[in-house]
Amino acid sequence: KKTALYNEKRKYICDTNIFKEINGYPFIYWIKDEIADLLVNGEKISKYISVKTGMNTGDNAKFLKFSWEISNTSNRYKNYVKGGGSIQYIGINNVKILWDEDEIRKTPGSAIRNKQYYFLEGLTFSGVNSKRFSVRHLPEGYIFDSGGSFIHVKDKDDILYFLGLLNSKFINYILKLLNPTINFKNSDIHRL
């Protein structure tokens, strides 16, 4: 141990003031100066996208069904997207919600959030993922769950660009620096 202590190979020297400048003050002393500079001075992704939390039904057993459990002729059910795990680029969107807003609001534990973004095309990701940050395209016509937040791309022509960027190894590396857990929060994305 004594030899390792004096061995310069395991020594990190950094300006600790940099931590104060990175949103959330992460203790990431090992990062290269170029990455720190990018996090501090780089253009923020929030200029181009915004991340929104979806709804909670309060009673999934009552309101959610797989698409094969209901009749295709029922107008009461709408497309619904939940988490999605570590699947990238395109999701398995096979859940429907019994869309009765008044009934959902009466249910304890329910929350209808960001309704103005329902049914829009965008991107979605899982809040919990043990493998990596994974983003999927979300076509028009879906309501999104709190377990699968919605990424609204301000210029619709850039949706596929951000799908690729957010699924990149570089973004995954940066997110793991900013939040080294299996939980990805909306605020983590806004810190990019």
C-alpha cells in the first residue's frame, strides 16, 4: 500500500472548483479536461429538446391492457407507452390505456402530467435501466407513462438525429459520469 501511495500512476490532480461549475456537483475527478470543459462550457441539449414526465394511472390493472386483450373497434382505448428497458431505437409498444380522464383523476395515486405532449411524435426512455441509457422513437398517437419519460424534440426534423445521439456510447458515458446509478432522471438529460 505504501508503494502504491507513492506511485505517481494512481495520482489524480485536478482543480476542485470545476465540480462547482458542473450542474449537480458530481465528484468526477478522473475526467479529462476536455470533457469537463464540454460539461461546463458546451452548448446545452435543452436548447433543442425538453424532457417530460408522463402520467400515473393509480391503478394499472384497471386502466392498462395489452393490445391483444381488447377489441380493435374500441375507441375508448388509446396507445400507451411504459418504460421499455434497454431496448434502443424502437420500442415494443403493445399497451393500451382506457382513456377516461375523469375516472383516472378520481383514482388515488393518479397524476396526469404534461398532457399537451400526449399523442406527439418524439422519443422515450426508461427511468430505470441496469444496462445503459436507451432511447426509443415514439410515433404520433401515444400517451406516455412516468416510467417512460417523453423527449420532445423542438424541431421535428431532428428527431432521428437525437435518437442516434442519445443512444451513442459518448452520451451513455457522460450520463454515467453525471449519475452513476441505474436510474435516469429527466434532470440528467437536461444536464447534457
